[in-house]
Amino acid sequence: MTSAQYDLVVVGAGIQGAGIAQAASAQGYRVLLLEKNNIAAGTSSRSSKLIHGGLRYLESAQFSLVRECLNERARLLELAPELVKLKPFYFPVYQQSSRWPWQLFCGLTLYKILGRFKKNVAFKTVSKEKWQTLDGLNLKGLKAVYQYWDAQTDDKALTQAVVASALELGTTLHLPATFLHAKVTSNEVKIEYHYQGQSHHCTAATLVNAAGPWCNEVIKKVLPPSPQLQIDLVQGTHILVKGKIGDHIFYLESPSDQRPVFVMPWGEYIMIGTTETPFKGRADDVAPQTQEKTYLLEVLSYYFPQFRSASTARIDSAFAGLRVLPTESGSLHNRTRDTLIHVDDPKEPRILTVYGGKLTTYRLTAERVIKRLKKHLPVRDWKAHVTEIKLKTNVSSDASLF
Ligand SMILES: Cc1cc2nc3c(=O)[nH]c(=O)nc-3n(C[C@H](O)[C@H](O)[C@H](O)COP(=O)(O)OP(=O)(O)OC[C@H]3O[C@@H](n4cnc5c(N)ncnc54)[C@H](O)[C@@H]3O)c2cc1C
């Protein structure tokens, strides 16, 4: 049994919790990071591994999200050159595609404007003579191919690097440590968690719930009861198939329902994803489903005829993660991908929950979280600015895969 005092206790060492711990420690705050499983054990190792501007969010008019994503992408390319790498993306348009080539041209032009015409937002039309060089891409009915730039990362290695930076700045990490309860009093939050086989207590000025798909489970353990957002969990699966395509990433449309699916190189494998399957179970139990694997394999074999005879036996492995989306009517595909910050008391927040969001914008989310909690945080001396801290690769990570 221990009792310590912190400025912030952060629940969850996914990318959001890691980013918040790093930014808060850089500002001199005393931070405890609790993780029940392992760093990036949740969604942050099961994403599409893209640091992207979010070209597709233009269709749902999420312009500010695209602008933010493009700015953050530029920053991460600078701060983590070993972990975030710019890649050529190819977008083929077929006779049967849901978009016309001119629509894509307009979208990419808007992307370029939102990215302030920087080098990394340039795009071009790939001439017909070069289509043969696109890794065996199906040419039947092909009308145009556009090439633009976005970035790929190793999400787990990136999260580990952010945690390592937080630790260097003074964050205390307890792992595996499960958050159990919190009680908000007039001047602090009393917290209980399980660590090294026993119950521990600490107090904090503020509590940040960055538990990803588990966030409403965590909020239920806070007294007095804190408001929570109604959310839907949506499963996204990726498959890994042995084989090579070049160093290109393809942005494709599923032939069965026109959803976007990426086909990407990943070491010795081709990674294909993702799906959007409503999820009702316990977040701990998420696992790829057979019909999702078949769906993704169909996309691969439709666009790359060399895989036409491939059966699910060709799938080497698969993984699934959970998106946290606010409950609304309408298609899952068009719901906001913005990070939603929810507090117990809008005027004097002590308990803050991070809902959803992107790997790409973790740094911005961290900045917003700390700003929102400032009222209850003591005055401390800054140690560093996260916009200037380079992120280092852990030698044991998978970063060499991309
Ligand atoms: C299929 C899919 C693809 C995606 N692709 C991209 C992409 O290409 N690019 C992009 O920018 N974004 C992408 N995203 C979004 C991005 O991956 C997520 O927004 C991000 O990883 C969420 O991070 P998080 O820290 O909020 O949650 P998580 O990574 O899930 O972390 C939550 C952590 O909290 C811990 N925890 C839970 N309960 C407790 C407790 N009681 N005590 C202690 N610890 C606890 C868990 O163990 C876990 O480690 C994708 C999301 C999905 C689902």
C-alpha cells in the first residue's frame, strides 16, 4: 500500500495516454501513468498504421480535422523520422468506381490547399504507360490513377517512443496496473489501483481517462457519478498475407460495398484493412471475424489478380481494434473521427475523458487536455516543449517493417 500525490493520473498507455503523460511531464507536472496490460496493448497497436491527412474525411466535410492531421503529419515527420515515413499512395479510379476522376482531382486539390501547398501534399496523375509498373494492379476498366503522399508508422513503436520520452521527462509508469476507483472531493481526486498484487492509493489534482474502448468502464468507477458520452464501438480488422507489393500503398474501394480499404506493404507481408463491424461484446474480447477476413481477401484478389486463387489459408495473421464513435444515426463511415474531450464539470473540470480520435493527432489532443485541466493544476516550471523533442526508436520494435 502506497500513497503519493500527483498533478495528473492518466489511465491507459495507448497513444493518447502516452501523449498526455509526455506533454504534462514536459510542462513540469507530476504524472502517474497507469496501464493494465502493456504499452499500446489496445487500439494503438491495431490501427492501419497511417499518419495521414485523412483524404477521405473531405467527403464528410471534416475540413478542420484534415487540416489538423496534415499539420501533425508534417510535425511527426520531423520529430520521428525513423518512426514516421512518407510513402507514395496510389488511388486508382475504375469504370465501376463510385467516384469520377474529376472528383478525386478536386479532392486532392483541396487536400493540397489545406496542406498549404507544401511539397508533401503534391499529387499527380500516373500516365497510362506506367500502370504496368503498379505491382500487378488490375487494369481492366481502369480510367485513371492518382498518386499522392501520406505517411506510414509502426503504431506500437510510436506509442512506446512517446512513453519513453514521458519517462525521461519524469512520468511515473505503473504497469501492469489496473485503475479501480476514484472519488472526487472538494480539493483532490482519491484514486485506488491494483499494482504488484496489491491495492495502492494516491491522490491527484486531476484524473485523465484515456482508456480508449474501455473509457466508459473507467468512468463508471468514478464517484460522484460523472457524465459519460453514449458511444458505439466499431471493430476494424486487418489481415496479413505473405507476399510483396512494392513500396506503394493502394487506396482502394471494396468492390462489394465501395468502402475504402488500404493495401500496404508490411515487411514480408501485405497488410489489408480495414473493416467497420458494429461491436457489442467486452472490449477485451475483440478478435477478427471470418467474414471480415474473407471480405478483405476479396479486395486483394479483385485488384491484384495474382492473388485470385488465394484462400483464407493464405492469411498469415489478422488483428482487430475498436474505434470509439459517438452514438448517432447515419452510417458508421461518416461519423466524426474528431477527438471528443468530455469533463465532469465544464467550469472546473477534474475528471476528463478522451473519446475516439486519431493516432495522427495525439500531440494536439494532449495539448488540449492539459489546457482544459489548467484550473486545477498547480504552477510548475516547464522542462521542455514537446514540439522540439525528437522521438527515438526502441531497438526491439518492429519499425524496420515499413
Ligand atoms: C481499425 C482502426 C484503424 C485505425 N487506423 C488509424 C490510422 O491509420 N491512423 C490514425 O491516425 N488513427 C487510426 N485509428 C485511430 C487510432 O488508432 C486510435 O484513435 C488510437 O489508437 C486510440 O488510442 P487510445 O490511447 O485512445 O486507446 P488505446 O490504444 O485502446 O489505449 C487504451 C489503454 O487503456 C488501457 N486500460 C483500459 N482500462 C484500464 C484500466 N482500468 N486501468 C489501466 N489501464 C486501462 C488499455 O489496456 C489500453 O492500453 C484507427 C483505429 C482503428 C480501430
